[in-house]
Amino acid sequence: MTEETPGFEEKPDVPSGATPDDAEPKAATPSSEEAAAPAGDANQTDDHQTDANRTTALTAQLDQVRTALSERTGDLQRLQAEYQNYRRRVERDRVTVKEIAVAGLLSELLPVLDDVGRAREHGELVGGFKSVAESLETVVAKLGLQQFGKEGEPFDPTIHEALMHSYAPDVTETTCVAILQPGYRIGERTIRPARVAVAEPQPGATPAGKEEKTDDEESGGGEEV
């Protein structure tokens, strides 16, 4: 029977060569993979955020490029429309200037054409004079000069100039009964109106058609009676 010494506690046996610290249990430390896992998640989150920012920036740049392209396209369309209008104005002005120049030249030749016309009426257009006159008429016709004015056509103050006036029983409206000088035009431009003598119906005269109608009415009335 062993005797216990008061005041002393029994200690566990410690292996030889081991220090007291080794005998105490140590707290468990995380492994390297476990420690690296949170860091990897953080890096992945940062990458997603960077990609989102980059996408937003690229979208903003694309919108700016589209806006600039739309503005440039609108400017180009306006410039093209202005250029087309400019070309039309230039062409219209060119035609107008040409017509004015040709009209001015032909206006100076109208007295010569009047002399040619009178010579033809009197039978004096013969020989070399006839050839020159016909050549002149051909040239002015190529330049677009047209003669107008005929006897018997209704009087139109926009293209006729009345130099003589009379009354006639055989007309129902103001009529050109004689062409004193023919008129000339180029296209729709009148260079000189036709100078004419006009005749109007007799004052108070009843048109022939109306008289015939009255006679028919009278004869019809007699048959009814």
C-alpha cells in the first residue's frame, strides 16, 4: 500500500525528449487552399465589376459614335439637297439668260423679216434675194422663233395688238380680220404681238343663231294655235 504525499498532484507521463509545450494541444490552423478560397472569390467579383464598367464605357462610346454618324448623315443630306437646288437654279438661270439673249438678237431682226414678208406678198422675192431670205428664215427658226397671227381667229389681247377697229355683220365676237404685222414668239415668250385689224358685231345686231331660234319658236307657236 503506497502512501500519498499530501500537496502533490499526479502529472501525466511525458515521453522522453518531449518538451512541455509539445504536450499541450495546439489550435487547428486553416490550410492554404482554405485560406486562398476567399481571396479567389474577391478577385472574381472584381473581374466581373471591371467587365461591367468596361461594357458600360463601350456602350457609351457606341452611342456617341451613332449620334455623331446621324448628325454627319443629316449634314450630308442637307448639303446634297442644297447642291441639287443650286444646280436647278443655275440651269434655270442659264436657260433664262439664253432666251433673253436670243430674244434680244431676234428682236433686231424682226424688221428684216417684215421686209422679207412684204417682198414675198408683192412677188419681189426672187433670185439671190430669195435665197438669202430663205436662209435667214431657216436660221431664226432653228433658234426657236415662231410666227403667229391669222385672219379669222378670235382677238386675244395677250397676243394681239389692235391697230384698226370696225364693225361687221358676219362676226359674232371680236375677230382679227386682217394681219398688219405678224407676231413672233420663242417658246412661251412673246417677242412681239401680232398687229391686227379687228371687227366687232354690229351694235344691237342679233346673232344669226338666235334669230333662227326665234323663227322656230314663232313657227312652233303658230302650230299650237
